Amino acid sequence: MFLFFGLLIPVSSRSIRVDDDIRIDLSPGGFVKIDNKFGSVSAEVWNNRFVSVSASVPADAHLSRSPILLDNRGSVLKISVIRLPQDPVVAVNLIVKIPDTARLEISTNTGEIALDGLPAQAVLKSVSGNVQSKLPAGVDAKIKAQTTRGVVTSDISNTPVTDDHLFQAKLGTAEKGLDIQSQSGQISFTTTDSSAVADKPADLKQPLLIGPDSPGRPAGVPDKPPETDEISEGDVIRVDSQLVTINMSVTDRSTNRGFSDLHQSDFNLFEDGQQQQIVQFDSASAPFDMILLIDLSGSTKDVVKLIRVAAQRFIDATRPADRIAVITFAGEATVVSELTADRAILRQRVETIDTARGDTKLYDAVDFSIKHVLSDNKKSRRTAVVLMSDGLDGTIPGVSGQQGSRHTYPETLRSIQEFDGVLYSLWLNTEYQAFSPLDTQPEAFDMGHDRMKEMADAGGGVFYEVDKLTDLAGAYEQVVADLGTVYSLAYRPSNSLRDGKWRSIRIAVGRSNAVARGKRGYYAN
């Protein structure tokens, strides 16, 4: 689930700071990953158990949408800065406070990094920006700093710098870790009094976040943007502390053809029967990041050749702006190609697909693929997983002599339901007649079929039955065609309780015979 916040930019020549920051809970020992390619990052360690985020931007910049993207998974929080094509080129500088028990990673291009204090573990990486580390006096830490063309300096007592480009030190028991890397930036270490660690009251109010008073129209936005109250410079416009994103395809009930010309005004969205205000909209033409997940268990050389041909057809059918990754699995998942829009590289990588050994660990592969999507630093697009398998995970009773996934089927189904993207499943019929109890039994094939269908339903996608492997390429092309009818809507739930309960979602489309298909709800975690 993605979290957005916006900044109100009054007309002025100075930079402004948003003092009312956003608060995000983080699990003990959680991981905070910050990526800012468009400015600096200033991070401070405190003893609260939540993360605080604010930002400063040039005061005369008018952004069409918030450049800050937060992806909160409870134990993993990703903070990214994105730039839309229609927005001006301006610096966005982040100010972040993190728990002292957290693990931290910060990446910038030319922007500086400043870290005040030290969490459990920290990795700071900048291409050419300077990196400053203020360490508490008496900290127990193992330190490594390296810069290729810059210089390392330190005023830590009893730890002289003997190499301008490489600095390593072990302080006390070295319980914590700090790794700093820069190609051409300067790296400096100083020490501070440990009592200077920030401590903000635990009853910090939920912040009010401010956004543009005249938002532009990002790609895929309907005829007119959502209405907002008229405000004066410096006023608060709205709180965008949490968004729920829903992907759905819209087809004609009588012809089964997709609608490709719908606008936000054509949709009404309801959560638990209560109508919600749609605050973001992506048309069916918006690009996707797609993972092609291919089951190779038991495949022969001849079968793999057909799978390669089908995968090439899938690549040819996608739109130029779509990015594709390819993952194969049997006993374990293998990344054949990372997400890329380069069709030549994709075709080359697909031709390397070969037979794979090991029992079928379908559920582990699905979990791996979902996490692979979420780990991508450029996760600002709509996402889809396209799964091809016979569904016969080794954990299914009656599957012949296999060890199955570590992840259970209920765990996998829950992960799919919580996945922000869509999942399509293509069930390949591999059933054969069982002549002995050692063969895979008919009921196992039936369960594999039913679970593949259930996974597609949970993922808001479509289930396809592929009776013959020669039909796989055509099924892939149908998936791509269906993805071309998918719209994405985002809203802030009127029920703000995070009680872990299921929230049902219904979409009504104001077109004759129109049917919307997608996820039917989410867990309010």
C-alpha cells in the first residue's frame, strides 16, 4: 500500500520546509530504505518507534503531484522521490528521523547525505554527493568508508585516517555497523554528545500535509481533477497520509471487449458500502511493470522450446513503454531478466531459458516474484505478475514424491491479496492417467487447477486454461490485451482505522453493459 504526501508551494524565491511532518510506524528492527536522485537527505536518529518524514523544495516550484512516494510494509519502509515528466526540474530535499533500532539505507546521486546518530545498521551511498556522519560519543560500531576520487576526514579520537580514500575503524564492541560509499564525494566523521539524540514526544499529533493549490494533470487524469477547497498561500489543503490503489479491467458484458476511453467521472467506488472520493486516476494507457513467472518443473528440451516461443510472443505483444522481467522456477526461482523496456535484451535473455531441476515450489516462487517487484527502486508504475504453471506445488496431497514450498498456500493467497498489483494465472493442463499410488493423483491435478484460479481471483486478474502448450502463446497475447483495459483508482478510506480487518470494495461504472473486474477488497493493516 502506497502513501503519498504533498507540499503547498507559495510564490516566493526561497525554499520552504514543511514543519508538520508525516509519521509512519515501523516494526522493531525494521528496514528503512531512502532513495533520492533529485536532492539531499538529512537523517536523524531518535528513540521513538516511528519514522518522521518532511521535505523542502524551491518555493516557486509548482508540482502537479507530490514527488514523495512512501511504500510501507510494516517491517520495510521505502521512501523515494519521483519526478513526473510535466514537472519542473527542482531539488527535493528530504528530512527524515528514524528509530535507533532500525536498519537504514540511503542513496543519492549528487545530493548530500547527513546522518546524525547511528541506528542498528546504516549504509550510505552517493555517486558524487558529500556524506557527513555525526556519531554519538562512546558509540559501539564497526565503520567502513570508501570514496574513489574524494577524501575521507575524521575527528574521532584514537582513529586516525591513514588513507584518504579508505577509512576503517572498530569502536568499542562494534555492535552497530556503518558503511559509507561515494565515487567522488567527500566523507567526513565527527562526534557529538550522546545526549543530543532527538527525542520527540510520543503523542506527536497526526501531521497536516500540504499540497499544490492548483494541481496539474498527470498522465491518465480525467477531464477535470478532484475538487479541492479554495485556500490562501500557506494554508493546509488536505492530508494524504494513506492511499488505497485499486486496479480493475472494464469490459462490455455483451461483447467481452474492453473499454479504453473511460474517465474518472465514469467510476463510483464504494468501501463497505460507503462511497469514497477518488483522488488519483490512471487510464488504461498507463504503462505496466510485468513479471513473467514461468514454471519449468519437469520440462523437457522440446517443452522449453515452446515456452521460449510463447515468451517471445508475449514480449512482442506488449506496449513499448511497458517494462518486463522474466523469472523461471522449479526447485527455486531464477531471475532470467530484470525489469527492462529493452526488447532486444529481453529476447536474448529469453533464449537462455533452459530446463530446471527440483520439485515444484510454486508458492515460494510467487512470494519471490511479489517481493522482487516491491524491491525495485523504480516502483512508481502499475505492476502485474503473469504466472504460468500446472499448479502442482509439492505441498498438495497426491503430488508424486515432491517436497513443496516453505510458504503455505494460505500465506501465498494472503500475500497476493495484499499485493498492490494484479496477478494473472495461466493453468497448463499436464494431467496424465495415474496407474499406481506413486503417480500424481487426479485430485491433485484438480486442486492445482482450482488454486491457480483462486490466485487469479485474489489478485484481481484473469484465469486462463491452457489445454495444450501450443496454445500458450495465444493465451499470453490475451493477457496483454486484457492489461490494456486496466484502470487504476486511488482513494483515502473514510474509515481510517488500521484494525487488520477485511474491507470490501465495489466499483460501479457509468457505461451501459460495463463490468469492472478486480480485487474485491483489502486488509486494513
